[in-house]
Amino acid sequence: MVMKVRTLKRHVKEGLKSSWRNSWMTLASVGAVTTTLLLVSVFLALMMNLNHVAQNIEEDVLIKVLIDVTATDDEVEELGESIKSLDNVESVDFSSRDQELKGLIDSLGDEGNVFSLYGDDENPLNHAYIVKAVEPKDTITLAEEIESLNRVEKVNYGQDVVENIFTFNNYARNIGLILIVALLFTAIFLISNTIKITIIARRSEIEIMKLVGATNWFIRWPFFIEGLLLGILGSIIPIALLFTGYYFLDQNSAMINQFEFITILPFNPFVWQLSGIVILIGAVIGIWGSIMSVRKFLKV
Amino acid sequence: MIEMLDVKKTYPNGVIALNGVSVKIKPGEFVYLVGQSGAGKSTFIKLIFREEKASSGSVTVNSKDLVQMKWKDVPILRRDIGVVFQDFKLLPKMTIYENVAFALEVIEQSPRQIRKRVMEVLDQVGLKNKARFIPDELSGGEQQRVAIARAIANYPKILIADEPTGNLDPDTSWEIMKLLEEINASGTTIIMATHSKEIVNTVKRRVIAMEDGLIVRDEYRGDYGYES
């Protein structure tokens, strides 16, 4: 369907004209879209950053397998092989009790010197395997599998942190989704009402258009454009706030970043991508709202 | 041009509007459609420009099968059919010129063609000098002439007039009739539903009389035939 430029101009003009004519309804719809999209953008920014943090942490999550002190060298070797043979294992590194002790002493700094009193034979630590899962999210299952193997004394991993982030993310996601879906429907409803008023105001025009043989798409276009306009107008404020808000956050990220593993997504391209999503959602609810009322009124 | 074969039309509410109508109207004919209200005249007319679809039977207009026709082809059919109503159906906020131009704009004619054609048809109906007026500033007869100008702007092969003189006084009605005859003389088929005995009995043309959803009489140079 190729549309003439002249026709397109006409549709845009008609769409703008009726938005202007029903300025109060236009304002109400744009307000609803704005509120919705504000929430969507804050929520999405939060979710995406939390996921980002969670991923960062997950990537650092290693499983430390403490080997039973009574295990013989052969048994230690055998355990290493069986861990390697498990699914989802990316790497298995052996760390002897001496290395473990050294690591402990290093990590504690000055206070760690106490432990250097242990002689070679008095080292109370276990030999260990450091295991990394291919997919960070499989860490928990993998750790459980390893725990059931022979000669494993204990399995440690950052289970608490990872699980907490996952749980929090899930809750936030569900609550946010319900809220957003409810708001989306409100916005769509208001838009479709605005369009409905336009359609009713133009009933006689539409009747004549049909009578003289205007195509249905010709009749529909101005309403689609009006809906699209409402949706896109509604995304301006959220996007502006997103840019300023995130810019501020980004400038002060040094403060946030004092924990090495917590970083926020970089301003560019994140804010641009998110703005794209926001404007797309605005356009979709605008068009959806207009489709709803146009379909009912222009039955052919 | 227009052919109906055993056409029946039942509305969703159960009303049987047409109960087996067969008729053939040749190009260039002038046909009166008479009958009391509820006899099926309006339905008959609506079937021609596919405002309504026949429940059974066949309707052919301009060699197009209107029963099988897909909805997306209806606009193209209507571009060849002009329709005029008793209540004119002009857009009150537009000028006379804009009212006629509107009909050509929405079928995507070029602005140059539209300018030329609008003045041409306004001249034809004798309202060239009132192009800038709005409908309310015109008399009923003048408004109906605007409606006729709009209906013939796209050179339709068929002009349908549903009681075009129903709201007009006798003198004005004759002016409208004269105009319709001129349009007919230039080759346009005209189908006119009317309650005006004087017109039918004076300007003698083919008369199709309907009653209870049936054609009860169809004669060339006929009379109105009802005592009113």
C-alpha cells in the first residue's frame, strides 16, 4: 500500500487538528501515558541495573570444595576427575592446604600473621577444589551435586548473596509488572476514549467518506496518527527525566562504585536503549488505543 | 448495469425487507421507485451501493457481483455511484466548495483536478456564485443541488436519489427534477425513490412499484398509481 505524500500530509493534519480540538482529553491521555512510562522507565532502569549487579556477582561466584582431610592423594585425584565429569563445569582448580593458608593469611592482612605460626604439619585447613560453573545461574545446582560426591567435606559458595539478589529481583519484577500492566491498560483506555470522542465528532464526515468511496484505511489513518501522537507526546517527559536522572546518577557513580562488584550500566548506550524502549511502548499503547475504538466505530 | 435476481433481504432483527425481487435496469435509464414506507425501497437502494448485502439471490452492479464482493472492494464500487438523500447530508462547517471538494479529496484526486472539477459541477447545478457560502446560508433546494453536485463530481455511472424532493416545496422540487433530467440526459442512470405523485405522473419515466418487499408493478412511462 503506497500512500501519496499529499494523503499522508492530510492524515497528519487531521490527526493534529482533532488532538487540538479535544485538548482536555488529549491532556488526560498524555498524562496517563506519561505516568505509565515514568514508572516503566524507573522500573526498567532499576531492574536492568540489578540484573547487571547480580550478573557481576554471579560471575565471581566460585564453588570451593573442601576435601576431607583424611582423603588420600588418589582419592583427591579421583574427586577432581568426578567433578570435571559433571555437567556445567567450566574449570576445576586444585588448591592445596598450603595455598589455602597463604590465601587466608593474605586476605586478613596484619592480623593474618597469627596463622603463620602454624607449621607445615599443623595446618588445620583442607585441600580444596575451586570450581566454576559454565552458567552462573547453575552454581547452586552444581554445588549440590558436588556435595554428594565422595570425600567432600563441605561446599562453599556465595549462596546467600546470589539467592537474595535473585529473590529480590523476582519480587520486584512481579510487583512492577502488575503495576505497569494496570497502568498500561488505563493509558490505553484513556487513549481509546479520546479517539472515540474524535470519531463521534466526525461521524457525519465519516459517513460521507464511506458514501463517496473513501477506502477504510483512508478513514482510519488520521485516528491512528492521533493515537500515535498521544503515545509519543506521553513519552517526552519520562525520557527527559530518564536522561537527567541517570546522568546525575552516572556522575556520582564513583560513590556507588566503591564496592567493586556493584557498578551501574554505563550512561551510553543504556539510556539511549531505554529511551528507545520507552518511546516504543508509548507508540504501541497509542496505536493500540486507537485501534480499539476505530475498530468498533468503523465496522465495515 | 443493475441486475437483481430473486433477491431476498432479512435484517438481523427478523424483518423481511425484500422477499424475492428481480429487476434489470439498463444504462441511461431513469427509474422511479415508488411504494409506501416500509415497502422495501430503501433496502432496494442500499443494496445497489452495498450499504446492505442481500441475504440470498444475486445483485450485479456495473458487472460486479455485490454478494460475493469483499469489503475492501466496496469503496471502488461506490466511486461509480453517486447518492443523494432527503436530508442532503452536507457538512455544516464546510463551505459549499469544500463540501464538494471533500468528496474528491477522500478518494485521493489531485488538487488541480479537484479545483477544476468542483467549479465545473457547481456551475452545472447553478451555484458557482455561492461556492464560499456555508450550507446554512442556502435554501433547501440549493442545499440539495450542492448534494447533487457532490454526488456527480466523480462522474458516476449511476445516481441514486432517495426522496431527493422529500423536504422541498413543489417549486423547488421541479428545479431539482430538471437538474436530475439533465444529468440523466448526459447518460447517467438514475434511480429515484419518491413519494411525489405529481412528479411521477408529470415527468413520465419507468416506474417500479414496491409493496411488502416485492415488485408489484414495473412499467415504462407509468403512473404513481397510489391514491394518496
